[in-house]
Amino acid sequence: MKISDWLDKKEAEQGDVSQIVLPANMFYDQDPDETLFFKEINPCGFFCTENHPFSTVERFGHWYYCKGQDRKAGIHSSEMKWRLFTKDKGVALQAAKEHIEE
């Protein structure tokens, strides 16, 4: 089942799915149709494997999946992770930018 179909089904069943957690295997089986936005704050350099604040927006069918780690969490933190599912492209991009910009 496609991610967008699964989200449509869940939305019909329970209404708000903006904070729903997808089954883990769904992300492994599907690639996004497109990535609309990605930004990472990584002052350490390319080879640093620690956590860095980031924001991304990916489209799965007519759904936008936003996720990231808030810039306020700081470098190498595992705190303040966030996610959002929406059908509104503008809301998705605004959320991603607000979490990563100062």
C-alpha cells in the first residue's frame, strides 16, 4: 500500500493524521515522489557523523511529509525532533523553514 493511500485511509478513520507515526516498513518500501526542501546546519564538516539540526519536506502522492530536528536543539543533540503530515504544500514548506531558521 502506498503511503498516500494509507494516510487517506487513516484520515477517513480518525480525522487528524498530522502527527501520525507510519509503520516503519512503509518508509523502507517507498521513495518520495520528490524532495521539495532540505537544509542542514552542519558546521562540523562533511565527515561528522553526529546529529545536526535539519528540516526536510518530501512529497508522497498528494501528501507532504515534513520532519527534522529543530535548530534550537543545537549541534550534536538528539532532542527536539518533529514531524508533520499535511496536504498543504505551503504549510509544509513554512513549517520546515520555521524549524531550521533563526
